[in-house]
Amino acid sequence: MSNTKASTPVSSLSLLRDVFGYPEFRGAQEEIIDHMSSGGDALVLMPTGGGKSLCYQIPALLRRGCGIVVSPLIALMQDQVDALRQNGVRAAFLNSTLDWPQVQEIERAALIGEMDLLYIAPERLAAERTLGLLERLASGPGIALFAIDEAHCVSQWGHDFRPEYLQLSMLHERFAQVPRIALTATADAATREEIIVRLGLGEARVFISSFDRPNIRYTVVEKDNPRRQLLDFLASRRNAAGIVYCLSRKKVEETADWLATQGYTALPYHAGLPAETRAAHQRRFQREEGVVMVATIAFGMGIDKPDVRFVAHLDLPKSLEAYYQETGRAGRDGDPAEAWMAYGLQDVALQSARIDESTAPPQQKRLEAQKLNALLAYCEAPRCRRTVLLNYFDEAAAPCANCDVCIDPPQLFDGSIAAQKALSAAFRTGQRFGAGHLIDLLRGKATEKIKQWSHDQLPTFNVGTELDEREWRGVFRQLIASGLLRSDFAEHGALKLTEAARPVLKGEQAVELRRSRAPTAQRDRSSASGQASGSSKPAATDLTGAAAELFELLRQWRLQAARLQGVPAYVILHDKTLREIALQRPADNGELLHITGVGAAKAERYGDDILRIVG
């Protein structure tokens, strides 16, 4: 591979254009790159798909020596190295997939100055052999920078905590002159502070980009028949790549098997599967089109596939940070994508149970409970979901016109009386029962359990016939989300009043609620949403006639080229690049170099093939 570092000084913009094929920087990229290139430390918060990688890749090419990238996932390393090599950058990784001769060859190349970027797993970085390699690099060709990707993994109270990340503070202690950049797409204010403290980045500049992903449409539906609801959602996305998240390993496997019977290419992924099975499934998801991965949270961090068209949740995630990160795996290419979730009261009980049963210290449990409450408030919000989500990350936002609440606003009503009845039912039954029992009580259903406890004799028995069971479930969900009730797993999900419920019970505080939607209305809305922004081939939605035909020919060529090289198709060229080629129809290599995503190395490697197809 040719030497990417120029013998004479070059600008960051020329590298962006000549190596990576992009005409201009986005957002704060150029400012971050200039800061890193001049030797400063940085903490970068940038949404998935926002171009974080360029913020350390270009400075590594501008500075003397080899850039060291700490990355937690083998699959991500492989993808990023493949993509860099396609652009003519000398890159490699050190991880457990390599044999000893391969490790020796990579180390040799780095030590004689023939490596631009080296990706290393955090657990490997702390090994004496690796530290020795870094010492020899520092005294020889040099270390350009340290990039710590997925930096939120250092947060002990976060959803992706990796203990080995706590050791990374030693990089500054042992290599004080080497600039460091920590990057993440997901961090609230508390997590940001924890990253700074634990990685010793007190002097670092903090760059915070907008958390908004405007191309993602957010939708939350009330659980009715989750499988049927998922099938309705997927109906217009049959050939699209997507991820379906489930809470348990058993549910992952059952859902994947069921989707396969419905004609979908669905694969399970969870930590209980053999490593070779997980790797094979991830490889298929990355390299084939139209694969649906059904997974626990074990799958996803650092997934670099740009054309994921949807992320669906069949169970409630752990927090808004987790939800933001998981949904952020959709639409990295900037084309329309969907974040769809079905949730119900049982989800609240399960997540509350997870917190209550954990061995975490009380302070951490309180924090996790607060984060769960924020997520519930998002699910039940009567206003723009994007506004609620961005506000959580301290970012102001106007209504987006691209979420279910904006597109089809819910009906609101004065729910003060309904709230008083629900709270009274919980109080008069000793705060020992879950929503199902309380709804039976309110609706006057004299079940055996109601009679056993003589609850048919209470004043609240049969006072709630104006709402059906589904509507009452909506009321109880909203009361939990607004902090008037809490679910106590220690007493089998019993609903208990909080101090905030007192003024509502006394009639001193009004409560506004959103009306629960009928399941058919949810399906109609989901269908309309799919027609608006989801299709089997969204990348070609603006192409017609000859351009659409050319786009498909280019995709077929790309797929064959990817198979020959054993890399994902998008590593060669993104759909966006193929679409631009189909529209612009470049006549020679000079015109091809003006296509976004085509740098000098790709033009040299693939130009003849592309121009022949276009010709």
C-alpha cells in the first residue's frame, strides 16, 4: 500500500477531498481536526453517522507517526480498516483474530514507519507486549495520536461499561506529549463529566455537536399484539436491512425463528450464542442486503453498516441514552430511516425489576430509576418526540414534523378524575397490587381475586366503567411516567403512590392525559408512516427511468466486487455515491473524482469499471 503521508505539508481539506472523496467538512469536523493536528486533547460528542472517524483519521495522516485507535469491537475494527485501505490508507488492527505471524508483520510495519492507523482492543492495549510496542513507536517513527472510540464505555454507571476502559488514563501518564481524542455518540452531562475525570481529560476541549438525527422517524405504539404489530411495521420494508431488539435471549431466538416463517431473512444474535455463530450472523448482516438482525443489546455498538433502514424495539430499552444509541444505528447514510417501538406496562415492571434486583449501590439504583423514568416520559409524551429526546441531552429543538406525535397528534383530555380514581384504587387496596387487579376493580369485574380480598366492597369498585381496559392501562402507564405511581418489584409489581400523588388525590393539581389509541388506529398510523418514509430500496427513491436502471447495475457490480474482496459492499462505495454516479453519469476519471465518496485511490481502482457501466 502506498505511503499516505505526504512528504510536503498538505491541508486537512485536501486530504478530505483526495483521500476520502468528500468536498467539504461538516459541522465542527474541521475545527476538531485543526485542534488535534496542533497537538490538543479533545472530547467529541457527535451523533452516529456524523463523521466522528474523520476527526482522528485525518489528524493521524497530518501528524508524524502512527495513530493508535482504541476500539472495543473486533467487527468495527475490521470494517474501519477495510474502508481505510479502500481509500489507500495504511491501516491495520491487532486483535484475537490474528495469528502470530500476522501480528509480527503488523508490528514490523508500524515500527518502520509504514503504518498510518493501528486499531487495538482496550484489553490488549494494557498488555506489556503492546505497551512495549508503543514505547518503541514513540521513540521511533512516533505516535501521531491516541483515539479512544466509544468513550462512554468508561462510565461505570453507563449502559455499555467496559472495565478495561478504566486503564486508558495511563496513556496520558506514559505518553504525555501524545494528543488524545475521546469520541462518543451517546453521553448526557453526567457521563461526559465521568469520561473527562476517568480518562484524565481535564484540559481537553469539549466539542458537542447536535444530537439530532433528522432523517430518523420516531414512532412508539402501545403493545397490543406485538408480533402482529411488528409484522404490520415490516410489511413495507421487506427488502430492507434492520435490527429488532428484544430483552431476553429466548425472545430473540423465538422472534428470529418466527420472522423466518414469515419470509424474512432473520438472524438471532445474543451473548449466549457460540462466538463463531455470532461472527457468522454479523458478517451476513454486514455483507448481505435485506437481513434483519434480531438481537439483545449484545449486538450493535459500533455497527458501521450505513444502510440500516429501521431499528425496532419489542421491549423497552434501559434508558434514553441506550434508546438513542440503539436507534442511531439506523440511517447512518442520511437516507430516511425508522425507529419503531412497542411498549406496555409489563415492560415498565421488567425494567423496574432489573434495577431492584441488581447488586448496584443505592446511588446507582436511584440514577437508573431516574433514567428509566425519563424514558417512560418520552414514551408517553404528548409532544414532539424529537424535542423530548434532544431536551434530555440539553439541546433545544422545535417540533420536527417527522415523528408519530407530530404527524398524528394525540388527543389530550383533562384526566384529573381518571387519575384520582386510579390513585384511589391503588391506595384503598393497600398499594399491594398491580395494574391488572386495579383495572378489574375500577371496571367492576368481580373476579375471584377481587372477591378474595373483598375489594368488591370498596368505594372504588365499578367507578371506572367509562374507560375500557386498554384505556385504563394507558392511564396507569402515564401516571407511572409522570411520577405519580411507581412499580415495586419487591411486591410483584405493586403500584405505589409517590409523594407527588398527594395534591392530585386532593384535587389541588390537574392532570392532562393523552387518549389511548385503538390498535387499528395504531396499525393505520404505522402503515402511513411506512409509506411516507420507508421503502424496500430507499436509496433509489429519487431515481427514475435510466438513472434507476443504472443505479441497480452499479449495485450489482459493487456486490460482485465486494464478494471477490471479502468485504461489505458499502466499504467499496455507499449507496449515496452510486446514486450520485447514476444521476451525474461521469464521462472520465476527472468527473468521477467530483463524486462524493470517490477519492483518488477508489477512482484509480474502480474508475474503469464504473465508467464502462456508465458508458
